[in-house]
Amino acid sequence: PELGIDDQAELLPYDKKWEFPIERLKLGKQLGSGAFGVVMKGEAKNIVDGEPVTTVAVKMVKKNADNTYIKALASELKIMVHLGKHLNVVNLLGACTKNVVKRELLVIVEYCRYGNLQNYLLRHRDNFINQIDPKTGRIDYTIGQEYDLDRTYSNSSDKSNNCHSPSMKYAALTFSNNSGNSMLPPQSQMGDYRSSAGTQMTSLPDDGTVLSNNSIQPEWRSNYKGDYKGNVKPICTKDLLAWSFQVARGMEYLASRKVLHGDLAARNILLSDNNIVKICDFGLAKSMYKSDNYKKQGDCPLPIKWMAIESIRDRIFSTQSDVWSFGIVLWELFSLARTPYPGMEADERLYHKLVEGYRMEAPEYSPKEIYQLMSECWLTPPLSRPSFGKLSETLGNLLEDTL
Ligand code: ADE
């Protein structure tokens, strides 16, 4: 059955410049699937300037799914159009909307070859280097030096500082300018090296925003000198910190565009080349363009363990409730992807304990400063929680301390 006129109207106002001819898109294997959506890997011809073929991720609604789901995807598409580009957000590349009336809607986004952080962390649990000094509880970057953990890239020629690229400070952190042993790898090596982590893929960096304009020349710094378990380079505390910082930056951008995410969780953060993480899945996102900062959600299933106390109680979502979820994400990262509130059900009892002031303990691999930060994200009054700007500043400083 086709959509009614009201439903169509709701779908329509959409900038045609994003329309991508479906003939130039080839679908591959399935990357993920949810209750109503499927994400497929794909190859798109001439979707990114200067690149004949680009590996992409294509989001669509399952056949026979009901109207709400296609509307949710259409709304996600509109949010992405409104949002614009940022390094730490999975960017929109195009959409096929011609057959939306027949419930066919394809949303084409950047492909992130290492998949989501939750699975990535689970796969690397046996390969983690805890850089916390057991005596002081503080980060000690010299721990694990024998592994050459640095996965940063030289950024010597980056002069662009437009809104699509990170600030200089960010650039300095993520692409530290240290070309000690600058050995350019065969591109395939980059794929092989973390192959247990992601799918073996075309090895072009997928990040159109920054890497395709040649502003950053990746230089291979790793000498691969450690004896890595299973030949996979370990992850370390500094990686967790770098990812936390980038998520805060991405969320700071979302907040500045007046978009709330509503489902921030490690499963919705993807890892891309060059250790860049990107926030995805705006399925529950809402734009707050109508002056009110708060949005009430309908009756859809909700991620209780990631939700702020006021969101559980009243279904009120705001940038401040995203900050609470960010605190849970920090807990997930520094526990190497344990499920929050271990041993507890996501139910009324959890809610009542939260009201009584109960909060999770520090996760196993968390430095003191990070536990402090997550605790602030879980303050009961929404306005007492730090802003994403404050969070990225604090995390940026912690990351600098480790350099
Ligand atoms: N799974 C869901 N979205 C994805 C993306 N953009 N890249 C890789 N895997 C994904």
C-alpha cells in the first residue's frame, strides 16, 4: 500500500541537491540490521568529488515495515541535511528518494570500516593496555611504550581551518606532528593490520571531509615492533581518551546545530580510518529549531540504561539529557564495552535507585578524572551537568597531558 497524502507531505521538503541516481549505486553485504532498518555496504560512482568510486553505507527500511519507520528514516535524512558536515559525525553523501511513495528510501552515508565502538572494544578486550598507574590512579603514557601504541598521523600541511575541519588544537591532538619514522605504508597494509577488527575493504580513507582534500598526509608511524597478540595492534587508555574527546566534539557540533541525538551510545559511534570516530544513527534525533529545547517522545522503545533521569520519568529529551548519555558512553568506553548497570534490569527499580541518588561505580579502566567527568554528567538537575563544550575542553586537556 502506498503512503497517504499527509505522510507524503511530511516526507517531502528536502533539498534535491542530495538526490543520487540509484543506477550509480551498487549494494553489497549487510552491515547491520535493527528492528526496522538495515544498513548495507555499497559502492557509489562519482558521489565524492575526485573519487570515481566510493565505498558507502546505505541505510534503508526493511520491506513491509510500517509507515512510522519510513517516516523515521525520512526524518533522519532531513536532520542530516540540516546538520551539515563535521569530522566526528557520519556525514550524509546522498539519498535516493524517487520511490519514497512506494516505501523505498535509501540514505547514503560515509562508510566506517571498523564498525561500531561497542563491537570493536569487545573484540579488543584481550588486547588492551591499561595506561593507568596503579599507585596514583592517573594516566601514565609511558606504560606500554614497547608496543608503539601511537596511531596518530602527521598533519604538517594542514592549513585548512574551515568549519569542516577540526580546530588546530584538535588537529594537533589527533594528527600529532611527529614524523619520527615516516614510512608510508602500502595502503593495503592499513587494512590488513586491523583486519580482525573490520571487514577487509577498499583501503581508501573513507573520510571525505578531511582526508580527500589532501590537507592531511597520513604518514605511517607505527613500526609494528611489539609482539601483538593475534597480530592486532592493542588499544590503550589514550585511544579511549581520544575517542571520548572526539565524541564530545561531535556532540558539541550537534548541540550548536540545535540537534539532540536521543540515542547516544557506544553502539552508535563508528570507528573510521586514522583513529577517527563518528557519531551515527540519528534515528531518534530531533531538531530543536522551535525555540523549546525539550522534546517529548512518543511511545517507541527507549534505551533506558542510557537515559537521563528526567527522560525516563517524563520522556523529556534535551542536549542535557544527551550529556547524561555521554557519561554512560564514557563508562562503556572505560569498561571496554560492558553493559551499563551490570546485573541490573532496565526497569522501574533502576529508575527508583537513580532517584535515590545511586550511580554506577568507576569502570575498571577509568582514570580518576574520567570518573569525575562521568559523575558530573549524571547530576540530577539537567542544567548542573557540563556542556559538551566544557566536556571536550576537559578531555582535550587530559589528552594533551598525555602527549
Ligand atoms: N554500520 C552502520 N553504519 C555503518 C557505517 N556507516 N559504516 C560501517 N558500518 C556501519
